[in-house]
Amino acid sequence: MARKKPEAHLPQLAVSLHNLSVRMGRLGRHEEALAAAAEAVQIRRELARKKPDAHLLELVSSLHNLSAALGYLGRQEEALASTMTWVR
């Protein structure tokens, strides 16, 4: 659905990927959590670029989630870089 009408469905896809990442992380499936978090960030970056007022806070939330996923995998420098992106 998101491919046919991206403007209508991409925000919800990003929410679903974000939530999937959280759930995967809680199950200890950190590689899968990272993949879902990265995809959510990618979608939300594009949405925030087009409409920052509507999507910037969600992007920050997904960047935080990405940072956590990276941290669980021991990728601390990348986790810090992700955090610094949303702190600025």
C-alpha cells in the first residue's frame, strides 16, 4: 500500500517499523531490531525533509530507537552519532 500511495501510507509504515524494532529488541533479536529501526529512520527523514512540522518529532523518536539498537549490538560510536543527530 505504501508504494501505491506513499504520502498516505508511509507515515504509518514508519510507525509500524519503529514499533517492530522495539518489539524485536525486547526479544533479544537485535539485528532485526536494527534493520527495522534503520528503515523507520530512512522513511521519517524523507517525511521530515518534506514536512518538518509534521514529522520532525517522530524522526527524533526513531533516531533514539536506532541509537538504542546500535548500542545493544555494541556499536557505541554509531549509537553516539545517531544520538548527536537528534540532539543538535
